Amino acid sequence: MPRIVPEDKARQGRWGWHTFRILIAALLLAFIAWGIAEIYGNMIDRTPTTEQGELPRNEQGETPKG
């Protein structure tokens, strides 16, 4: 014969502070990784580029031949 359990006591498990701390730690690590990626992306985006159709120039301002 199956045991009858009241609805307010039938639970799969409890939430617990341990799980909450792990979720918060994972969220903080994700924000840190995102911040590092943003900083790195801004650093590599600031490299000088030439306009389309413009030839690169050397230090004297002359267009290299060849």
C-alpha cells in the first residue's frame, strides 16, 4: 500500500544556501570573464588601421614600392 504524503511536505529537495552560493560565485566569475573580454577587445580595437583603398606608408611618409 502506497504511503500518502501531504502536499506541503512532498518535496524533491530543499534549495539550500550551498547551491545559492555556487550560483552567485558562477555569476561573479561570468561577469569577471566578460569584463576581461571587453578590456581585451578594446585594446585590440585601438590598433591603427588603414582606410580602404589607401596604401600603407613607411616612417618617412612614402608609399613603399614593390
